[in-house]
Amino acid sequence: MKSMHHQRGLSLVGWLIVAGLAGFLAIVALKLFPVYLEYWTVRTVIDEVANMPAVDKKSRSYIMTTIGKRLDVNSVQTVKPRDIKYERQDSGGVRLHLKYEVRKPLVGNVDVVVKFEHIAPLRGGGE
């Protein structure tokens, strides 16, 4: 009588599919990581400026110049101060509103588009 042995695990084709999927995910992660890192840098700059002492008493040009200098120091290429809107609210306060998107080529003619938005009210903290 013949004994039947059942194979366990993935076949070669299964391993190739898993490796291909892992490689694709690694490419996506490597393309998107710098985009998100830059967004978090921009967000940190805006939040820090919005919470500076007496910033709510400063002029719009002073605030935008300060943001521009901090973006330059942090080597931010995607966002410029002109992309940040200085908005007066009905309640009398002011907020900084950033909304932008980044398009990165992924593979061939396929691109990834990532949209970001951040709002920071001018608090003038630390007084």
C-alpha cells in the first residue's frame, strides 16, 4: 500500500506572489515615507508659530516670514508660505489653514496622490 504524504506550506508560485506583494508594498512605503515626513515637519512648524508668545498680536507678514524661515531651515520643498492661508474667523480670532496635495510617481505611468490639510488657530500661548 502506498502512503500519502500531504505537502504543507507554500509552493514556489505562492512564494513568488508573496515576494512580489511584499516588494510592491516596500516600494509604496519608500515613496510615501518622505512625503509624510515633510507633512509632519510642516505641521510642526505651523503649530509652533501658532503657539508663539503674543503671536495673535503680530502682523500677517511677520507670521508668514517666520513660517517661511522655519520651512527653509527644515528643507521643506513642497510647501511655501504662500500656500498657507491666514484666515480671520467670525469669533475674532485668526487661524492658519494649509491644504495641499503631493503627486509622486510610483511605477511607470502610475502616480500616488496624497492630500493633506491642517488648521492651527493663533493662540499666542506662553504669555
